[in-house]
Amino acid sequence: MLEIKRLCNETTDPSTFPKKDSAILAFRVFRLSVCRQSNECNCESESDIWDLRQKISKLERQVSSAESSNSGQLVLRKNIETEKNNLQIAKRNLESRLSDLQSSNWSLQSANSSLSTELERRDKDVEWGKRELVKTQSDRDNYKNKWVLSENEVRKITDSFNILQIESNDKDNEISAKEEKIISLKVKLGEAEEDILHRELVSKEKKLDELTRNLAIEPQSIKELREAYERLIKAREDYNRGNVVATQREIDAKKQELLQTDISVDNLYKVYRNCEKVAEVRIKLEKIHEERFEARQEVPPHH
């Protein structure tokens, strides 16, 4: 009972209660109900309980309203945040689009500048073409006026052309006759040169044969060495480095074979020189034969 009295003696003014604490108010109503059954309680039970119930109901309504308001504010805040995020996304999209448009604009401006430059160049080319056309037409008219000939002038030019053609034919005949004469002289000169070379070849071959017999050298070895010298001369004339090298090696091999004999080095070098000289004369005779054949092919038949 002492505890009930202590609770009843505490203030029962609802204005001192914490706001939104309806549970405490309900507890105080219960406390007043207990006090009413006790003679030792000094609080006014009926009127206090009624007032407290009224204030509990009011506070519950306020709490419910506040909770509804808070819930609405939370929803509103969420909606605002969502809208804010959507706006930020839209802003970024617009900024990206703006950047793309600026890039496209720059490209279009660059292309426009290039087209303007190209148009200016083409306009200049057209103007130049017009000037050239006018100049060409003017030159053509001048040439027409310059080369308009009278009938007598045409006849004179025709006669002069016929005379020149006759003279040209005579010159052609004269040139042909001289060419025939030159070819004939070439043939005769070739024959004379051939005769000289033939005599020289006979002399050198005779000397080489004497060396071969006196030194007791195999004629086949001398023949192979001479032919190798002929191939070397032709390769040098044709500027064929590969054949020159190969043929020179072949000649060196033949010389090594001859060095294995008892023949003196001086006599061997005489043999080498004579083989090379005979090869040179034989090559010259071959060329003369070819030139004579070609010259005879060029001589026209006599009518």
C-alpha cells in the first residue's frame, strides 16, 4: 500500500507526461483505479481517470497522425531520392548526348570547311578552264585565218611537193646504191681480213704443233687447253663472270697436269701463250664468218 500511495502522490498532470507515451498514461489509469479502491489514496479517482483517458485518446491520435505523417514523409523522401537519381541519370545522358552532338557539330564544320575549300578550288579550275577555252578558240580562229590559202597557192604547194617527192625517190635510189656498194666493200674487206687471219692461224698452229712434238706433249691435252682458252675469251666478251671463273679453273687444272711432267717451266709457258694466241685467232675468224654471212643476207638481189 505504501508503494500505491507513493505512485498516487506523484503528479498526475498529463502535460508533464512524455509525448507519444500512451503506455505510461495507461499505466497511470490503472494506478488511479487501484487508488480508488484504497481509502489511503488522496487522488480524485473518477475525474482523473476520465481526464487521463481523454488525454490518452488524444495522444494516441497525435501519435497515429505523427506516424502517418512520418510514413508519408519517408515515402515522399524516397520518391524525391528516386526522382533525384532519375534526374541525375537523365542529366548524365543529356551531357553525353550534348558531347556527341558537339563532336558531330565539329565534324560537320570540318567537312563543311573542306567542302568550301574544294568548291573554291573547283571554281578556280572552272575559271581557268573557261579562260583556256577562250584562248584556244581564239588561237583556232587565228590559225584558220593564217592557213586559208588561195587556189593558186595550193597548186604551187602541190607542184613543189611532187618535185620534192621525185627528188626524194632519186635520193632513195642513190642511197640504196651506196648501201649496196658499202655492203659489197664490207664483204671484200671481210674476205681480205679472213685471208690474213687464216694465214696467221696456220702459222701459229704450226708453231704450236712443233712445240707439242718437240716437248712430247699429248696432242689431246693441247687441244683441250686451246679450247678452254677459246671458252674463256668468249666468256670475257659476254661479261659472264660465272663462266670466266669456271673456265679459268679448268685452265689452271690443265696447267697443273702439265707441270707434273718433266717439261721445263719456260717451255710450258711458251705452250700456254701459243694456245691462247691460236684461240684468239680462231675466235676472230668465227666473227668474220658471221659478219660475212650477215652481209650477204643484206645484199638485195639484182634485177
